[in-house]
Amino acid sequence: MVNHIIYIFILLFSLHTAHAEIISVEVARKAVTQAEWAEGVKLHDYELVDQDGVGFHLHDYFGQGKPLLVSFVYTHCTDVCPLITTTLMEAVKEVKKEMGDRFNVLILGFDTERDTPAALKAYSQRHLDSTGLIRFATADRQTMERLTREFGFFYKERDTHGFTHLTMVSVVDEDGTIYKQVYGFNLKPEDIRTPLVELLTGNIPMETEPTFLDRLKQLCTVYDPVSGTFVLNWPVVMGFVLQIILITAILIVLFRRPLGTLFSKIFSVQKK
């Protein structure tokens, strides 16, 4: 498993981005590290109940030759979670045109006090135009805490309203092992198509460490939850620029005299 601690700038969006609580870099680092370490974890079985009140086991999805997409939301969210759900649905609809019924999709309500089967059903009817594509489910508090921990899903209740949480879709293989975490709430069909094709065809690419330029790009960009894109992280960029200026100034001071002596020797030789 590739160590992706460097990806601490991918993450963390709360319900109302304009009133989001500030999450420290250390908390963000731990959240993404936790999610990345979940890749390769074989999931235990859990008892769940869906939006129609039907009980089932998570392992019912495995051993059938179909990957599973899993996303986490909370139903009283009015902003980010509906966007996660609708963009996931649109991506699923597009990919199912090519793959048909070769994968399943499950959305889990992690706010166990409010995410009842009735609340999940109402949520799905509000935000999906085709509820048959995606199944919603929840569980008791203890089960959900164990389940979210195993998926590496970070969430934190805010002091004011709602939750701050990691926005991701977990791609689980047919045997119940988490294959890949897909980050961001504005999903595109390719975001889920690629890992699904890899699992269904068995053409899983070799993992490679990020190059120096990749790491530099990641350090110099930050995810903007408003636009849903990566933008320049100006404090980091300006920090780099100031360091370069400072180092250059020090080098000029240290080597100005030797370089001047060298140049005068060169010119004197040329004159001769």
C-alpha cells in the first residue's frame, strides 16, 4: 500500500461550507491516513437495515462477483450530502449504461440518532430520480462506529449543527476487501468507472510512489469545497517563494566576494 499521507489537502467538508469548523492540519492528516490505511482491509460482517425497514447483512453483497460502492451521508444535511448523493447517482447511471448490473451501490447513514429507515427513504426520494439504483441503510450506534472505523471514514459532530466529515466513496471488491478510496463530492463517471473496470477485468495497475513533481503539486494545492476543484495553496506557495528569495540573498552575500575575485581573474587573463 502506497503511503499517501501527503494527500492531507484532499479532504474535509462539512454541511455548510461557509460556517465550517476549522480542522487542524494534524486532524486532517490523521483522517486521510486512516482512510488510506483502510485500503486492503477485509470487511467484517455487519447487520444493517435499509430504507424499507428490511434487515440484511453487509456480507450479502460479497461472493457474487460484483464490486460494491459504499458512501456515507447524514440525512438532515441540506448541502454537501445531497450533492454527494446526486453526483454519485449520475455517475452510477452513466457507468451502468456500459457495465449494466455488474456492481452494487450502498449509501450508509452514519447519524444513527436521526438516520432512521423512514428518514433514509425520505432522503432518497428527495434527492434521487431513480431510487432503484442505490440502496440506503443504517445500523445501531455501536455497529456504525465499528463500520465507519473499518472503512476509515472520518466524521466529527460540530458544536453548532451537523457534521464535518470526509467525502469519499469506498470501492470494495467482490470478496469484501476495500480496494480504493475515491475522494471528493463532485464525482465524475470516470472516478468510479476506472476502479470498477480494474476489479472486473483483473487489470490492476502496479502502484508507484508519487514523483517529486507530483508531491510538489500536491503540497502547493488545496481542495476548495466551494468550487470542488484544487486551487493554489497561496500560503504554501508564498512560503516557498520567500524561502527561495532568502536562500538566494544569503548565497549572494556569501559568494559575492569570491565570485568577484574569480571574474576579475578571468577578465585579466582575457586581457593578457
